[in-house]
Amino acid sequence: MSAALPQRSLRSPDLARAAARAATVAVLGLLPPLLLLMTLVGSFRSATSSWAIDFEGNFRAPAQAILHGLSPYDPHELARVHRAVAHGRNPDDFHAGVFVAYPAPSLLLGVPFTFLPAALAEWLWAALMLAAGGLALRIVGVRDWRVYGAVLLTPSVLSSVMLGAVDLAVVLGLAACWRWRDHAARAGLVLGACIALKLIAAPLIAWLLVTRRWRAAAMACAASAGLCLIGWAVIGFDGLGGYPHLLSMLTDIESARGYSAVAYAHLAGITGGVAAAMPYAVGACLLGVLWRVGSRRNGGDQAAFLVGVLALMAFSPIVWHHYLVLLFVPLAVYAPRFSPIWLLPLLSWAVALMPSSSEDGTISHVVFLAVIAGLTAWMLTRERPSVSDTRSPAGTLPAWR
């Protein structure tokens, strides 16, 4: 009997570790795909207004208009919505709150999907966005399956896929830009494509400039301008002259909602021109921080990349909670292996489940800001090897600890 007691005590730690592994597999391995499937199938079958609305409104429907020789842009309709919103109407009352304002190259992405049945096109787009997000994590060095599970549990990813948004494609572009940061042509072309896809990526050019990647920055500018020129040439330059005014009207319609600097200004009681200028003020401050952290010898490149992504979000006058997926790229650079920091974005479920326009909207804004602040503080306080130490031969990855 006495000989058996030590054996039992030795098995207790083993049982605890086995239980912990089983819990990890259940929470980060089995729950994420189940939750994803339930979210997508539930949204599709219930025909909720949010299912694939970004994909249909911003890509497939404009592509159909282009193929029929019609303009994908409708400034007169947007002006009518602008007047209605100014008189107190909700933007969601019009076209489910989706208004075509992406650059012409983005709209052309929807052309191949016009030849498919709507349901098949929507599911294929969702699958491609999921694949883009997974590939983005992989090319920056994530090999830990627990990271993929934690990311898939976040409402930012689930919401982006459910809405049919293009955010995860931008995430892939950011990841590729980081991976190829020392290859001027590749990095420039990728960032230029990101800018042509979604203009909010433009502030990342500052990251290339601060880190003295002059050729990559020049290539990004040239590539984005060239792609936009080609895209608008395909549609006969329709809507090009009035495009800045179109963006201005969309900003007026949507900026008070969501989680942009304008929305936070409105929450604080600031309106008018001061509120409209807030994204540029906050973005300019972050560019100053970008210049400062970029001069670090130890980890300056990673920190500059992070601040560049933050500036990308700050400059945007329209920010939705699923834009948090953009921060997963710098987080993966800092933490390619699973650690508790990957669970912090799960707090944004409070944002996803609480509409920002509700009486409790203040709570969702505080949580959103807290998640960004927590991730940023954690990353900026990490000690990273210098950039020269982290460069690896082609096909290999840095041995992060």
C-alpha cells in the first residue's frame, strides 16, 4: 500500500497536463471551426441582412454593373442618402448601409464571381478570405496551431468573413509586405496592390520611408497609381473626377458610427470640423511616434511596422470593429507562438455583441480602445532582436523565443 502511494502522486501532474492539453484542444482546436460554421450557416440560412453584404454591395453588384456597361458609382444616390442622414435617418435604412466607394481596381475583383450563382459566389469568397488570413499568419512565421485557433475565435475574423469584407485580403498583403520588406520590388508591388484595393493602406508608405526603404516606397506609390489608372481605364474613367467628393460624402454618412477617431470625438461631444479633423491629428501624432521608434537599434523595424498599422487605422475616417484583424499581422511578428496575449482580442466580443449606436455604445468603444491599447503596449514593451539578426535565408524563418 505504501509503495503504491508515491506512484499515484507522481501521476497527478501527468493527469493535470493531460487535462490541460485536452482543454486546449477543445477550446482552440474544436471550438473555433464549430463556431465559424455555426456563424456562417446560421447567418446564411436565416437570411440576415448582414450575410455577405459587403461582398454583394462592394464587389459583385458593382461588377455586374460594369459588365452591363453601367457606372458602378452612383453619386446622386449617395447625395440623397447624405441629405437623409443629415436629417436624422439611419444609413442602414439605405442599401443595408453599404455604399460603393472602393477604388476601381477593387470593384473589378468581383467580375469572376458574377458568372457564379449568388450563394456559391458568397461561399467561395468567404473561403478565399479565410485562406488569405491563414496564409498571412503562415508567411510571417506562425506555425503554432493554437494561434490559428485563437484568431478564428475572435469576433473580428468571424464578422469579417460573415460580412464578406475584404479585410483579410489586406491582412495578407500586410503580411507579405513585412516578409518581403527587404526586397524593394516585391514589397512595393504588394503594398501598392493593397492601396489600390483599399486606400487606408497608404500610411504604411511612411513605414517604408522611416526605415529607409526608399525604392520600396517609390515602387508602392508607382504600383498603386498604375493599378488605379488601369482599373479606371477599364471602366472608361467613369466616376474618377468625382471620386474624392464621393469619399467625402461617404465619410460624412458613416464616420460618426463605428470606432474611428471621428466616432470617439462625437462620443466626447465634439462635432463639426474639429471632429472631422481628428483622424488626421491622431494619424499625424502616430507618424511622429513611427519616426521615433523606427530609430531604435533593437526591434525598431518591428515597432515601426506596428505603429504604421496603427496609423493606417487612425487615418481612416471609417473604422469598424472587424478592422482589428489588421493588428494580427504585427502581433504575429512579435508572438509567432501562442501566448496569453492572443486571448486579449477575445474581449472584443463585448464590441461585437453591443451595437455602437446603442445606449451602451460607450462600453463597446472603451473595450475596443482597451484591446488596441493592450496589444500595442504588450508589443512595444517586448525586447526583440535587431532587424539584422532576424533576417533569414530564403525559405527559413527566424528562431523566435
